[in-house]
Amino acid sequence: LKLTGFQSFLPLQVIHPSLVPPDNLLGMRLLYWEFCTIVTLLSWGLWGFFSALAERRLNVKTVFAWHCIGIAACAVVGGPLMGLQLPLAQIGLSLAGGAGYAQGAMWMVDAITAGGPTGI
């Protein structure tokens, strides 16, 4: 069993399912998707916590702008580390999708700031 890239840094003997037969995944080890789920939840918690702290001193739109810069920085640094590659032909579509996300998020922030409900 040899882990490469990002997986070689994972704690608690996290094993990618394609590397180990299913009967070896029992016990104290986490499945790779379980580890990813835990890290996702912790990351979202940190995102909410630090965003709330920033909004005490900065405008909501400024916090969102820095949020977008942080996403771009993580994509540039983390993409190659995670082995993600984007075909050149798809970059334009990805940028258009990101622009759509940013516009939707900005309008959502404006709606909530104007007193709209946070959920429908």
C-alpha cells in the first residue's frame, strides 16, 4: 500500500477505497470519503467563524470579495497538489460558471442584508 500526493499526508491511516480491499476497511481507520466529509465540515465551520469575525470590521461585500480571492488562491495552490487538472478547452466555461456563482452569491448577500430571509 503506497499513498501518493496529498493522501500521503493524511492522518489516522486514512485509506483511499481504491487502494485497499473492502474487508480491510474495518476497524479504527476511516474511509477516504469519511475523512473528506469531516474535513469539509471543519472547513465550513472555520469559514463561517472567520467570515463572522471579519464582518464585525468590514463591509459584507468586502468580506465576500476576499472570500473569492481565497477560493482562487486555494484552487491555484491546491489543484496541482490534489492532482486536479483542467483541460484548456474548459477554462472559459469554468470562468463563466465561477462568474455566475459570484453574481448569485452577491445578489444573495444583498437580499439578506436588505432583510430578506436566509432560507426559503
